[in-house]
Amino acid sequence: MLMYSDTSHSGSAASRAGLEILRGRVRRLAAGGWLRVGEDLAVDVIHATARGAVLTWLSAPEAGRDPALLTTLREAMVTAVTSEKPAVRTAGPAGAARALRAALPDQTALSGAEQHLLREWLNRLAEDA
């Protein structure tokens, strides 16, 4: 079956349009600090969960279709890709800058000079609100 073998995401125009809508919604979640994973992974997890749910639902005999399957899959997917509380309290660059600035002292990947420069940039972005 084509739907099992088409992994390119190129698909039909309707499929591409649907993926773009999904990407836009995931981007808004990311901007609000709600994502637990990266945007691309979130899109792939959501898409794979939905695709798998539909294929499984349609392959089951109608009498054996339990709506709890769809609810359970949806809840598992939401838990996998989103956080319970947003990392960013105010949407947009200023809110994201404030959230990152607050977490900066706990990180160890940047040198002192890099932290200083990043803090300066974050201060400017945070004040744009």
C-alpha cells in the first residue's frame, strides 16, 4: 500500500497543506515555550501518531473499534511533546529572552565571555516588550 511506503512527506497537495498547518501550530507552541522536544521532532511525533492511529482504527473491524485507543494515543503524544507549564510566560521574543536569561546561570556549556555576550543580547530582547 502506498500509505505504508510513502515516508517522504511529499504526498498530495492536501497532505502537504495539512503538514504546513501542523508545523504552524507546533511553531506557536514552541514560541510559547510549551514544547518538550524540538519543533521538527514534535511535528514527526504528532504526524506519526495520527497516521498510526488512523491506520490502526481503519484496519480494525468496526465492531472492535474502541474509542479509548484514540484518546490514549492522543494523550500519550501530547505528554511526549509538550510540557505541563510553559517555559515562556509571555509569548514572543521578549518572553523567550526572559526565560532563557533566567536559566543562563545554571548552564555550563558557555564560557564566561560567551555568557556575558548572550546575557547582553537577552537583556536587549527582554526589554523590547
